[in-house]
Amino acid sequence: MMGIVTGLSPFTNYSCTLFAVTVTNGPVSDPIIVRTAEAVPSPPVINTVTNISSSIVHVTWTRPAVLNGVLVSYTITYVINTDVRSVTVDYNGEETQSYDIVGLSPYQLISVTIIAITGRGMSGPSEEEFGRSSEADSYCVAVCVNIVVCYMEQQLHAYTTPGVVQFTTSSVSNTGVNVLWSPPSQPNGIITAYQVIYAIYNNATSAMSELLSISRSTYSISNLKPGVPYQVLVVAFTSAGKGAENNFETFFSQELSPSKVPADINIVRLNMTSINVTWTPLSLIEARGFPPYRVTLMSLSTNNCNKRQTDTITMEINSYVVLHDLVSTQLILAVVGVRTGSSKVFMDVDPITVDVAECPTLTPEDDDCSITVVFVTGFWKNDPNRT
């Protein structure tokens, strides 16, 4: 016979006895000690996450209140910005245990969770706790004057000023923009201020700046000129000084129509069916905005010696373009235009007329003119010499 006892706790010793029951209870058997199987433990509890230097954070925790088995190890997971790292630490048999997380940047914020592991599996994670390494250290190094005389000199840790600040701009009017930023991912210390620097594009003498309190994360720049390119930069400060600089961001408070059309348009024949169209891009001052360029191809057929337009191809690109799969017996005329965000239409170069040579007399069996297309002064036209 067999019976099943339910509702027991995992990994717990139980004493089992057995007796028969009729009118009265029969004699009791000798007890048998049995232990239930292991289960996953309850989560551990993080006690402290404290800094002991600019590169080390000390973590302490208490083992799970309910072990449910033989505790084997812990897995510590910590997050630096978006970088997730884990380390496994063996259980040392003590109720409280600790671990040093090393290799951090000065004043680096991290989050920590811990799970406990038995032979049956892993617990859920502990409550997430946060800590931060200390600001940059001062420390002593040996400085040797010669092979005999050395002395100790206090030097500052290499990472004392903050890292780069990520920022963006958004236009708010024809003469103003907002600059928005977030704290540097590597502050290397307590941020004391932010500085916004802006100037007309490639004009250092026009630079202006504003020093702002740490509570600020936006700044409005006003009295700008429409259609004029500007550059802006945001930097952070600690007690050690000015932080690292990111790249300048170029912006317009308002884009205007370009002041010029593209110049130096050139068409280079690569083979019988491909051409390369190039031009001199406008400067930001000339473009008065961030321009895409449009290349329009007008192909003129020579079928039956009749000059007529067969198709027009238009595309928006930012630099030169190579066009393939063209018909070798076509006259190709390329027109390059430019527009900015505020332009309703493209500004094209002035039309240029290209003469097409007359077809020679054909025999009745000829269906098409056999014409060789050649490169002439920036455009293609028919070769009067029949091949």
C-alpha cells in the first residue's frame, strides 16, 4: 500500500510513523526520517552599495530567508549606463557576504541586483539597489630625480573632468532654437554647471556662451538670423574644471531658399550605358539650409531619325550620382537642381540647348540610326560621323 502526503515544505526533514487503525489504534512503527526535495530559494537581500574609491563599489547582501536547499552561489548583475555585466560568486557559508565591483569610472552610477542559486535552480532577483563610485582620487606616486633620490608626490587621478554631453536642437521660431541635453554618461565627479556655446558657422569671432546651473537641461537661443547656419556645443563642469567636448552641431533657426544654383555640372561617360554626374555643392552659407540635390535626366531618342523626348528621370541625392543601364543611342541632358526645407520647388540651372546632328540617308532595311554617343563640353550629343 502507498500514501502521499502533500503540503510539505521543500528541503525539510520530516519524521514519519505508521500504525493501523481498527476499533482502536494499533502499535506505532519506528519513525523514519525523510527530507523533501530541494526547490529554488527566495531572493537575497542587498544591504549596502557603497563606494570605497573612484573605481570600486562595495556590495553587501544577506542570504535568502528561505533557502529551500543547499545554497551554491550568487550571481551579481550590475548595469553601467546600458552595459549589463554579471559575475558569479561562490556561497561562503556565512549569512552575510560581500563583493567589490571594480573598474568603474569616477562618480559612475550603477544599479545592482543579486540572485541566489541552489541545486534546483535560481531565485528571483533581489530588489534593485543603486550606488555610485566616488569622485576622482588624489594619490601618491614615486617621483625619481635620479637612480638614488626618490620622493612621494601627490598627483590627481587622470579622470577628473566630465565626459561629453549628448545634446539636440529643435527650432522654436524663425530666429530661435531650443538646446536640450542630458548629463554625461561619465560624469567623473559631481556636475557643478553646464555651458552652452554657439556661433555662426565657421566664424569663431562670433562665439557666445552661457554658463548654467546644474538644474538646467534646456536653453533657448534667440535673436538668430534666418537662413544663417550656426554651430552649438554643450559641455559640463565639475570642481576639476571643464569637461570633454562633443562635436559641434550645425543648425538653422529657419531654412530659406538657396541663394545660388549648383555650378560646375559635369557628365563623364563611364561606358556605353553609364554616366557619372558631378557638380560643386553649395556651401551652407549659399544653401541657407540643408539641401538635397535633384538630378533630372532627359533622354532624346534617335529612333527613325526623329528627335523626341522619351522619358524624364528625377531623383533626390546629396552628392554625385552614377547612372547605369542607359541606351547607348540616346542624347542625355542632365539638369541639377537644389532646394532646402523651406523651398517649395527646386532651383534648376538654366536650360542648355544641345544640337543633334542630322541623320544620314538610310537604306530601307535600316530601322534606327546607328549613332555613337560622345562626351562634349559637359553634355552628350550625336557624333556626326556614322559608325
